[in-house]
Amino acid sequence: MIYEFVEWRENEMVKLNKTDKRILDLLNRDEPLTLYEIAEKLDLKPKTVFRSLRKLFENDLISSDPRTRRYSIEREEK
């Protein structure tokens, strides 16, 4: 699992809700997906998914390809 109930980023707590966790789980086991693909697979409204994606993106937990508009897990470089 790539997260806990609370994720620490830059000495700041990021609280993940149920939707956030479901999205991270999906992206962790699947290829990059668009907002609408995520909404369809999780049976959620696109607006709900968008809010979570925005929070996850702003906290560097996911990344987005500007060309394809697909979201994926943000992998840390070692």
C-alpha cells in the first residue's frame, strides 16, 4: 500500500478520505487513467473524482500527463 490514513508531505499532514484512498488504490494497480475512466471504474461522479484528483495532485501524490490527461501515481526518484 502506498499510503496510510494520513500522508506526510513536507512536514505537513494530508488527510486522505475514502474517495482519495480508492483512487490511489486504483491507480496503484492499473495503468494511468483519465478522470472519466476513474469515475467509471469507481462508480463515482466525475465532479467527486475531480475534487480528489486535485487534492492528490496538489500534494504530489499523483501526477498528470498534460498531453493525454491521464493520472498516475507519483513515483519518487531514488
